[in-house]
Amino acid sequence: MPHNKYSHHPSNRLLKNTIALVLAGGKGTRLKGLTKDVAKPAVPFAGKYKIIDFALSNCYHSGIRSVGVLTQFMAHNLILHLQRGWQFSSNALGDGVQIVPAQQRTGNDWYRGTADAVYQNLDLIRQMDADRILILGGDHIYKMDYSRMLNFHSETNADVTVACINKPIEQASAFGVMAIDGEGNVIEFQEKPANPAPSPTDPSQSLVSMGIYIFNKEVLERELVEALRDPEYQHDFGHNIIPAIIKRLNVRGYVFSAQGHPCETAYWRDVGDLDEYYAANMDILSPKPELDLYDRHWPTLTTQSQLPGAKFVFNEPERRGAATDSVLSAGTIVSGATIDHSLLSTSVYVDEGSVVRDSILLPEVVVGQNCKLTKVIVGEGTILPDGIVIGDDLEHDAKYFEVTAKGVVLVMPSDLENYQAK
């Protein structure tokens, strides 16, 4: 597999002439109740962030200042987050994060897929002074310097560049699976195949698309318009656009690795379902997590709520406020409770006698007295009554809550309306 080469001499011009479009309109149904009322990119992550903060932080640190966020499904919370935390660039210079709501510009349909979301905004893209369009998903967790990929795109004279990463073959069927030759040309692309092709250098791995694309502007417009002629068109980059162009255009695969990027590992995670979401948050609790949120050289940016520091109260044998192997966010109060290997988001309150273990508590959660939570995700704004026990008896829990294949229990405010303890 070829190594990426970078010269960086045209970096400033490349960045100035590139705009990013963040696709943030999907429903994210596999996250169940977490996306019932909010778009997936607006789901809280790691205590104080939203999922979309990672793609936007990457744009900012990479030097890409002109960004459009394409919204659609349940966009209100996402729009508020963008307005409050991401309006710091100069509009006078054409910079900044612009919110682009779905407007049915080309007919009566809302966005029918990733490619259609871009197609419906071609008139806006034509107005922008850009040579290249960087297309990003708003629902992935990772740190990446996009300027590296832009240099690769330029130096290989690519029409289109697709970012890719090696993933275990048993996970690959959830992604677009690619093959590239010794020069980095994409020679095969299958969207979510039932039997993913193994990597030629490691049969336990497959090379998968990260859902990150760079298109030359004129190529993007031409291909999106031409694709409409196909009666089987599914309006999607992975299903239609990329497979259709690999034999007639210069399509390159940019292999994402730790080299030159802001993580010690090539960390990229699609938190597509509750088990993935849980695992990604739990990794933050590791002594040395794969995703380093404490890196001052590449901080993940977000809206900073005006909240006091986390607080522990009482130091008595039967009501000691304590936490071990955990992350607690601003505004949290642990009042005579025990927190073990858990992540507490902003403004969480846990009352005395309660034990929270291996769990994720999203913002504004209140846990009553003498509760016991084990391997639970508690949704934003949920108020748990005194004495509730969740996670000990999954068969009982499944009558009222969402229980995943790996035994994670999701509790949302509406789930408690009919709840009955054993």
C-alpha cells in the first residue's frame, strides 16, 4: 500500500480555495431514543461535547475556515449549538460556519441521500469562490488534519479523493469497502457488502471508506447532475457516485494513519449504534485513551456553558461522595454517592446512597437516593426516582427500556412513565 507524500508548499492556497460541507441531516435511527428528538450530530459525547464538534474542530485546526453545515432532521438543537459555539470567524472574509437548512431547492423532495444533500445545494456551491469541495459526515468521532489529505489530492492530480482506513473485517460490512492499487488509485468500491474483501496485506482487515471526500468543484457538479439519468440512482455517494467514477476519473484513496495527524493512533469511529456509542465514551475513561481529549495542541472545540466545577459533598462512612476511574463534567454534584468507571456529563446530580457503575449520564440527569445503575446510558434530562435499580436484571429492564446486544441499557425520560420496579 503506498505511503502518502506531502510537500506542503501550496497549503495556504489549497486551504483558501477549499470549502467544507458537513452532512448533518441524517436521522441516526440506530441510536434509538438518543436521536428521537435531536439529530445525531447533536447527540452529547464525552461529557461536554456534541458529536459534530469533532468534524468542525478538525476544519478549524486544519485551516479550513469556510464551512457549511447541511441540516434537516430534528435540527433545532443542532442549530442552537452551532449558533452559540461556532460563530467566531469573520463573515467579512467569507469565513465561518454557515447553517444550511434543507429548503427543497430542486423540487418537492427533502434530502434523499448524501449525494442529494449536496446536489440540492449546488446553486450555493456555485456562488462560493472555491476550487475544491471537502465533504464530511457530521457524525464521526476522530481527529484529522484535512490539509494533509488536500495536499495528497493536489499532488496526485486527483479528480476525487476518498479517505479510507483499515478496520477489522468483521466490522467492514457496515461501511463502503475499497481496494487501491500500488499508486493509490481506487480500483474497487462496494457499499456495505455482505462479504467484505480482505486487505491484500492483512486478511483480518478491510480498507473502508471514512465518508470523507474531496471533489474538484466542476467534477462534483457534473457527476451529481449526470447521476440523475440513472433510474436506479439512490442519491448516495457510496452507493452510486464513487463506484460509477472509479474507472473513468482519477479517483485516489487517501489512507488515514497516525503519521502527520493529531492522534498517536489512527482513531476514527462511527458511533452508529448504542453499543458503539457506549464503547467510544467508555474509552475516554481509559488511563491512556485512543482519543486524547487532553491534547492542548489540537483541542476539541465546543460551546462552553457557564458552569462551576464538579463538586463532591459529604465525607461520612455511609454517605461519602466519591468517584474512581471516571470523568465528571462541569456543574456535576455527587452528593454522598459512589461513582465508578462512569462518565457524567454537565449538570448531573447524583443523590446520596446511589451507586453508578460503568455508566454514561448525559446532561441534566438527576439520580435519586439509593439508586443502582450498572452499564446504563441515561438520556438527557432524565430524572430517576429513589431506589431504582437498572442493569442487574436485563430481562426485567427490557420490558421498559432499550437493551442492546451487549447488555447496555438506554433509559430515556419517556421510558419511566410506565416503569414498575420488581
